[in-house]
Amino acid sequence: MRGTRMLARALGVESAVVEEVREEERLGFVVRVRPRREHRGRCGRCLARCPGYDGGAGPRLWRTHDLGLEQAFIEAEAPRVTCPQHGVVVAHVPWARHGSGFTTTFEDTVAWLAVRTDKTTVSTLMRVAWRTVGAIVERVSAAMRVVRPPFENLRRIGIDEVSYRKGHRYLTVVVDHDTGRLIWASPGRDAKTLRKFFRALKKEGREKIELVSADAASWIGKVVREQCPNAVLCIDPFHVVAWATKALDEVRREMWNELRGRGETERANAMKGSRWALVKNPEDLTRKQKRKLRAIEEDNQRLFKSYLMKEQLREIFKTKGSEATYMLDAWLAWVGHSRNEPFKKVARAIKENRAGIDAALVFGLSNARLEASNTKLKLLTRMAFDFHSHAPLIALAMLKLGGLCPPLPRSR
Ligand SMILES: [Zn+2]
């Protein structure tokens, strides 16, 4: 008696009574149980007490934690009940999530590992196929959403898009700026996709949103204005700097073509390999790149000035506050007086989005956090590559970046 109770505890099924233990050649250990009385006769989906329907289709197996080196399974009858809400359903068992062939603690362990380690380690250690890991991660993520609702107390959010599968597909992602957590992701990058998020947030939730940061993608601005009447839209500085970096690239290419066109091959060749010296943050430059930059300063004033324009813009966004808005005015004037067409284009875009950019400067809110989690998300997408749909990828992201990962069973 004492032994069976210990066994139930070891396998994470203390809510059941062990009836029998046997060994089966192809499976390993099979522990036959029945749920304790208080867990019987409940709907598998909503846990409501309901009348029995029939005995179901015979005993079922749930994979649980290995017993030492052997795989172990829980076996029990799976009777059906009639739920007033869900109709005829398989009755709830206290050790597993509805519809799963694994025990809850086994699934939580798989999810915990999937968040922390690589694909091969999870599947080898837990002896489950990677696709099965995907299905488990989806179930755990869905269950944890109920325990820790990601939409609670949202005030300041960031919206962005992230590419996956080598840039062919996109996810729209939403992050809570106050917790730094990913709170929502969905395939697609258009107004229709984003509206799904706001629908899920419901009216009360939408009204509480005070600030939204985003890049200047018009579809984001449009949906935010339509859905969150009380929110200030901040244009993410990161993206504005990215415009300047693109402009700088354009100038560099123009210069190169010009020099080659004039037959100044040597000077043109000297520009080769200068891209990183120009676009990288100065504090990250290698010694060689610093030399390259000095050479550009001496030899190519136009390109060097473009570099300074980009750097000054970066400085402005580092400064933040009202001082930054004055600096931005000065920057616009400087660029306005130049004859640097690519940068004039940036200046025009900044003017068009000025209200949102000023909001970002004044509130000091940026998508930097979002970019950080996007980087993590991209790493995840590599890991999740063999999942054959986006659903397990998003579920894994919600576990890892959304704070939904359950603790390792009994670690508390
Ligand atoms: Zn029900």
C-alpha cells in the first residue's frame, strides 16, 4: 500500500490510486490506476460534474516520467460523461490535460526543457519526437494562458513584424513594454492580422492602452488609431535610424559608381569593405574599421558627412526628452540645407511622422526591447524550423518570451 502511494507520487499521479504495476515488453512499466473519487465524473473540458454516459473505448495509456531507465505509462479507463455545455466527452483525469497522451508533469518538463535547451537534447532526453514536443508546447502554452493571462493590465505596448523562414513569412508580434514580455504573435503582417489582436484584447482592454510604439508602417498606425482612441502612437527610433542607415548605403553606392565612372578605380576600390565601418556603431568598430573611417574622412567628404548625419540621428534618439526634439529640429535644418538627396528623403519621412517620433522621444519609449525579443524570436524560429506550422513556434515563443513557461515540476 505504502509502496503504491510512493510510486504514484514518483510518477506525478498522486491524485490516483495505483491498482497494478506490470512490465510490458514493448512499452516498459505500465502502472494501472483509477482516479480518486473527487476527480471522477467530471467533464474533460470544463471540469463540471456531470452524469456518466458510457464506459468509453476501453483503457487508455498516458506516457509519464521514466522510472529510472525504463519508460513508464499510466493506464486507466476513459469513461465518457454528458456535459450540459460540451455534450458527450471523455471524462477528466487529474493527471493529464484533456486530449493529451502524456501526463501534465511530463508535459511541463518537456516545455521547461524546450525553453532552455536545444532540440536534440529535449527529444533525446525525454524520448519524444520533435513534432511531439511541438504539440506538447502548444498544449502547455494554451493551459498557461489561462493561469497567467498575458493581456492583463496592458498600458504600453509595442507592435512589430518579424520574418521567419528566411524572410518568406512574417509574424506580427506585440510586446508589453512594462513587463518586457511577448504577449501576442500571429502569422501575417497587415491590418487584418493586427485587428485580430485588438479583437482578442476586447473593448475594455483597448481603452486602457495609453502608448503604442511601432515602426512607421502605415498599416500599424491606421489600425492603432482606429482601435485605440486613447493611445499615443510612438514611432520607434530604431526604425528611423534604420532609414538613415539605408540612406547612407545609397550615398556609398552612388559615390562608388561615380568614382568608377570617372575611372578613379583606385579610390573606388579603397571604398570596398567600408560598409561595416560606416553602419556599425562607432563604439563597436574594430581597429581596421576605424582606419577605414579615417580614410573616408580624408578622402571622401560627402560620404563622411552622410556618416555624421546618421550618427547624429542616433545620438538624438539616445538623448531623448525635449532636448532631443530640439536636436532633431537642428538635424532637419542641417540636412535640409545639404544637397544630399537620400538624406533629404529621410528628413521628409521624419517630418511626415514627426508627431509619433516626438512622442517616442518625449516618452522615452522605444521598441528596443521588442528588437531584443525579436532577435530571440529569430533564434527560436531556427529551432522551431521543423515544426510544420507556425502554431508550435508561437507557442514556444510565448513560453520563452511571454513568461508562460511553467516551473519544473516540484521545483518550487
Ligand atoms: Zn464541459
